[in-house]
Amino acid sequence: MNKFNCYKGIVNLTHKQDDGSESARDCLSMYARYRFPGEIISYCVWLYYTFPLSYRDIEKMMLYRGIEVTYETIREWCQKFGQQYANQLRRKRAYIADKWHLDEVVVTIKGQQYYLWRAVDAEGTVLDILMQRQRDTKAAKRFFRKLLKQQGFTPRVIVTDKLASYEAAKKQVLKSVEHRQHKGLNNRAENSHQPTRTRERRMRKFKSPGQAQRFLSAFRPIRDHFHPKQHQLTAQRYRQLLRQRFQDWQNVVGLKSAA
């Protein structure tokens, strides 16, 4: 990420945004009427969605760098730009496997039980999530339709647990798709819930279904972008991949000409 050179509370950015280029104009348009430049805004959003930090944690980190910004402002930035960045990262995905794993997990919000539906492909990439009150056939159909609309194509195989709602919904929405139901085959989807549980504990539970849906929709594309499967890569390849993903992030947030 770019460095912030600070002296007596004055922020000097290494990235010069107003250079007359098209990318600079896009950046200025994206962050128009904001007191802070896009470099600082995108950095705070990156911190929040990539690491298990609170808004107040990031406020302290920025103050250490000589930048005074309140946690309320950081929250507004994350809510404003998080989903925007996530959508662009999602569009940059090079490949989505045609084998999808689907699962649902209980999320308790203010004493009420909800279900977080999630789909991942064979490579572990989270395709979509949906927070719902039920896990019946109607809920499964709603999730299937949302998933198909988001991805734009029909999978070859879906893998689920033995919940009957999947089979009933599949017969109506995904008639030609092979369906494999087995608890042991769906570990990939079940494991994908772990980062969500970590953030849920850090946030001391979600405040509402809408808040959970909004946060998680932005959280997984951004977090996963910076968390390649390190255990499957050599150290050199891992660093090379991260450098490329940092460059992709600079493009997404409108800092294409960053050094």
C-alpha cells in the first residue's frame, strides 16, 4: 500500500492524484466533496475488510500516522465504498468453477434465529451469500435465483448437505443440474463460514439482518482478494500474487497511477 508521510499533522501523499490523466480524473470524481483524498479513504476501507479490526482500531492506527479521522467517518467510508470496491473485484474474477457447494449456517441476531446461505465454487471462491429467516424450499429457491442472476450461468454440479429444501428447490430452478447430497462432500462450503464467524465475534454479533447482509456482501470479495491460499503456494509465488492483487486494488479504488 502507499505510504503516508506525516509531519505535524499535515499529510503528504506519495500519490499525486491531479496529474491530468484519465485515471486521476476518475479518482477525483469518485472522491469528490470528501475532505480526505482517495488514498486515505481506500486505505481505511482496505484495513477494515481485510483484517479483524474495528472502526476505533483503525482510528488509532491512522492517528499513529498523524492523520486525525473519527471512527464515525471511517464507518461512513466503509459503508459508502466497501460494496463498490467489492463489486469491481467480483467482476475481475478470472474464472469460476462449474461445481458449486452450497450451505447454510445459523446466525443469531437480537435473540432471533436467521440462516446465512452461502455458495462457493470448487476452488473455494465465495460466489454469493443471502441472509434469510427460513431455510425451507421457498428460501432455497430465492437463493438459487439470486445466485444464478449474480453469476450469469448454470453450474454443472451442486453439492449440498441433506437438507430436503435443496432437492425440492433444485427440481424447480435447476432441473438439468447434477445434485450431490452428502455431509462429507460439503466441507468446502462449511469451512468458508469460518472468517464470517471470526468477524461476527469481533463485531459482538450483527445488529440486524440488513446490516449483516450489507457487511458480508462486501467483506468476502475484499478479504478473499488479499487472502490467496498461501499453503498451496511457494513463498515467491505468494508474494508475486499479492503484489499483483495490490496493483489490482489500486485500479479498483481509482489510484491507477500510484507508485
